[in-house]
Amino acid sequence: MKFADLHLHTKFSDGTFSPEELVLHAQKGGLSCIALTDHDTVEGCASAAIAAANVKMEFIPGVELTAEHNDTELHVLGYFVDTQNKKLLAEISKFQIVRQHRIHQMVSRINEMGVPLDEESVFALANCKSPGRPHVARAMVKAGFISHMDEAFERFLKKGRPAWVPKSKISALDAIELIHQAGGLAVMAHPGLNKTDEIIPAIVEAGLDGIECFHTKHSTAMSERYMEIADKYNLLVTGGSDCHGFSKGKPLIGTVKLPYERVEKLKAKVAERKSATAVS
Ligand SMILES: [Zn+2]
Ligand SMILES: [Zn+2]
């Protein structure tokens, strides 16, 4: 049987693996297909596609967008997006600027708390256009201000803590539209984490294609619940580990194994949409 992991991050956002390392770990994890879904960037997709092709692994270009609907945050995954699509690139470059500004704000607050974290050290460590909170946490550990990344979130960075700065979000409806116009499928990420069930009907109405039923942080009961929801609304089913690199000494990649037939259904939907737009 063939398996896929459709939720993965690299150094191009807040993961720690290069695309090449990611593919290496995917191989070790026994995967035949992977999708790269970095936050607000598709930059890693070109190298990941080459690395995957070198080992005859199937690669799906993707992205993860932070969105909201009626003040509820949700993450929207885009699969099979055209990574050269002009509108997609223009929009995500705006999100990247906002992310960089957010880092500036978080570091200022940390400084106000008496911790002399250097903003440049965060940007240097992140070394990407899509920096996020994990980079701030890693830079704090590296500078010796704290001993573990979790401490950074607990004391400073998580919601409700003094250095927490709200993230700006695209509306879910716009995120779906943006992904569609780039030829992609829009999938709701880890619904069990965001507790967003009440908004599902509205975003299905807006054109949501699928739902991530299988995720590292979903219990079996959650996965079953979202499979039922997928059935009810005729949504495609996806799954992935949301690997950001090593987690407690091991990478998560491959720990969530999506049967490949689910990927075939995604591909059929992309093909169907392409032929529909070609006719009209
Ligand atoms: Zn997410
Ligand atoms: Zn993710």
C-alpha cells in the first residue's frame, strides 16, 4: 500500500528541515507522496519537487494560510496551487511583510520586559520571508535567555502572555478564492485544534474542497467526527503530520499516513475543475 503525508513545513517557514532533508525523512518514513505546506510561502516547493523527483517520490505543491471567519481563526491548506500564480504570490508577499512586522512588535515587548533580545538575531535565525513565533523562541534559547522553546511560549509568546501580538488573517472566503484562482484545492487544516466546527457550513458554502481529518493532534474520536462531517458535506479527506522538524528527537513526518487513494481523489477533483474551466 502507498501512503502520503500532506502537511509538512520546512525552513522556508517555521520548520527546521531543508526541502532536501524533508524528502530524506519522508523516504525513511515509508511515504510515496508528500505535500509541502509552509506558512504563507511556496518558496520551498521548487527544491522539494526536485528532491522528491530524484527519489521517485510524488510531490504536491501547497501552502498553509492563516484565516478567519466571524472572528474564529482557522488554517486553510491549498494543494496543487500554481506556485508561479501572480495573485497568489502578490498576496502571500503581503502576509510575509505583516509577519515581519509582527516579529518586530513581539521583540519590542520582550525588550520592554527587560530581556535584551536582539531583533536582528531573530531575523538571522529565521533566514526566511515567513518568520513566526517559533523563530523568536529559538532565538531566545540560542541567546541563553531561556532554556527551552516551550518556556518562550509559556512566559512570553502564547495568547494572553505579554509579548503576544495578534496575527493578521485573511478572511476564509478570500483564502479559498485565492487558492482556487491559483488552480488549487482549499482544505480546512486540523479543525480539531481550532474548534471551528460551527463555521464549517459557511465555508463549505464558500467552496471548501476538503477537510484534514487526520492530524498529529487529532484523537481517533476527532478523526472519526471529521470523517462524518466530510461525508455529510461531500468534502475530500486529507491528513498529515504537520511536521516542523525534530520533535522530541524524532521527526513527525510519516507518523500520520494517509492512504494514497485519498490523494487520487484530490487529483481527480483538480482535473475535473481544470476541464470545467477549459470548457467555460
Ligand atoms: Zn496550522
Ligand atoms: Zn502546519
